[in-house]
Amino acid sequence: MPLSEHEQRLFDQIEQSLAEDPKFASAVRNSDPRFHARRRLVVAAFVGILGLAVMIFGAVSQNTLLGVAGFVVMLAACALGLQSRRKGQAPDLHVVGGTASRRTRQARRGGLVDRLEDRWRQRPEGHR
């Protein structure tokens, strides 16, 4: 149901006053999980590039230990990046200050058999 003109004007005024408040903007940004996920993704990319540089330097200087260390750093950065990307796209995190419900956490903890059973129950009627 659309808002009336009066409600829309009030909504715009509230939105504008909140946007001008720097404390509110920083509080929202600090509590937004997507912001933290993006920041971790940038850090992971930087660490991955650093690991690549260490690995190349280790190969050029013929220091095997340094090359392996650079590879391990790159691998860890990729894992951090993938985890951050997954957390940033989680549907329960898109609400500011939102937390995963108990049901959602239990569904994630379920094993392969539980997920397959859920998919079986949720399949379309035409495929039975």
C-alpha cells in the first residue's frame, strides 16, 4: 500500500535529518555486517597480493621456505575472502542489527541428510 503525500513528506524529512546526523550514520555503519564483510574482503585481497609477492620473491631468490610461506599466506587470504563473501551475502545479515534466528542456526548445523530431506520436501509437485 503506497504512502499518502503527507506520510511521504514526513518520511523524507525523517530520512534527511537522519542522513545529516554523523553519529547515527557511523552507528549504522558499525552495526552493518555487510560493511565488515566488505572490509574483510578488501583485507583478504591485499594479503593475497602480499602472499603472491612473497611467493614470487621466494622463487626468485631460490628460498623454498619463503615461497611455501607465501603460498600458505595466499591460501589463507583466499579462504578469508571466500568466508567474508559468504557472510556478506547471507540473507539474515542484511538487516542492520539482525541476528540469525534459532531455526536458521539449527538448519545450518544440520548435516547432509537433513538438507537432502528438506530439499525433497520442498520439491515442486509436478516432479513426484
